Amino acid sequence: MLSRTIRPAVSVARSVEAQRTMATLREIEMRRLKSVKNIEKITKSMKVVASTKLTRAERAMREAKKYGAANNELFKHTQAETESAPKILYVGISSDGGLCGGIHSSITRAIKKEMATAPGDLAVVGDKPKAQLGRAMPNAFKVSFNSVGKDVPTFAEASAIADEIVKQGGDWDEIKLVSNHYLSAIAYESEVTTVISAKALQAAAGFQQYEMEEDVSQDLAEFALANALYTALVEGHAAEISARRTAMENASNNANDMISSLQLQYNRGRQAVITNELIDIITVSSELMFGSC
């Protein structure tokens, strides 16, 4: 048994250790555990909101694809035969929102890959891809758009973007729309849709068979661009909502795992404090018992 001169020192050491353990437990309970629980509530709520929006976005996407199908039929046999390389404008279509996985970086990678093969000018819809591409190719920018995609995009928004692109006055032969293609509720991929200009349309073999005024071909090219933009915007919006729901679900699952780990750590620390207090109580009781003897 320890001597009476050593016992007080042991009791003081245990008291200091218990205070440190209690401080650690308070930090786990009041800061980390509470913070993670709040984050889990937020991400779970955002997942529910994204799930609700996804149904509406999918319905709008199915309707918008009819416009895209009409464009595909129109330009199926309209590739112009040119000896020189066509002048290309790339239009990256995304949004301003975050917390949606790699939805923006997929557009950025696709544009970089396309421009490495066939350089051209650049227009971007959305602040996120604009920030990413602005560092890599700042001199290629011609025009950018923001505040698009907060809700389901409309044909009026697509028409406004198409008008602004036309007003820039670039003598482009092809406009390549780089957007996210919605595959399923958990998958998407970037794709490129090509729309040719009025000049290239008039030079196409399929259209040379008909007598067509210049104004008609110009209107047709602009309307086709608006159609293609509308389809890409709505489908990209559906892909973004789907990616956001998946990201929030993963974040909620990770938060739950962290809560379980912190709760286990807290319970073990609390059990250690209780055990030390019981040891002190038993030690004091033993000293009183043997001291009275």
C-alpha cells in the first residue's frame, strides 16, 4: 500500500488528469459533435429540396428534348464543305451554384480538351466554369452570362443568350455547345452539340438544293441556336440538381459516420472519468476503513 505522503500526490495527479479529460469531453460534446449534427441537418434538408426539384427538372428536360430532336433532324445533313478550318465559338453551359460535385469541372475539362484539338473563342454560362476557365485561357473569352439556372431555364433565357452571342458579331462558322448530358439520377457526362452559322448553312450541300433568301437562313440559324441552347440549359440543370442531391446524400452519410465516431469517443472518455472517480472513492474508503482499524 502507498505511504500517506505519496497518496496526496497521486490524488492531485488524478484530479488534474480528470480535469483535462472533462475539458476534452466538453470540447467534443459542445463544439465538434454539435457542429457536425448541425451540418448533417443542413445537408439532409438540402437533399430533400434537391429531390423535390429533380422531379420538376426531369419533366422540363423531357419537354425540352423535343426541341433538341428537331434541331438534330434539321442539321443531320447540313455539314458545309470548307477547305479551311472552321472558326469555332465554344459555349460552356453550367451555372453559378456550388455544392454539386464535379458538375462544373466536367464542363471545364471538356472545353479544354476540345480547344486543344481545335482552338476557338469562348463564351461561358455560369460563374463557376468562368472562374475555372478564366485562369487557364483568359484571352479566349468573348462573353459570359450569370444568374441562369437558379430555377428551370426557360426558352426566353435561351433566346436572350443566343441574341447576345449574335450581337458580339463574331464571324463563327460553328458554335459548339458544351453541356452536361443527363444519363440517370446518379450519372451524367459532358457532351458537345454543334450548331452551324447562317453562312455555313447556306454553303451546306443539303440546303443548296433550295432557293433560300439570306434573311430566312439567318433567322433559321438563330432560332436553331436558341433551340439548342434551351435543350442544353434544361438538361444541364437536371444534371446539376441530380449531382447536388447525390453530393448532399454523401455529405449526410459522412456526417452520420463522424457523429458515431465522436459519440463513441465521448462515451469512452466519460466512462474513463467515471472509472477514475470510482477508484478515488474506493481508495478513500479503504484508507478510512484501515485507518480506523
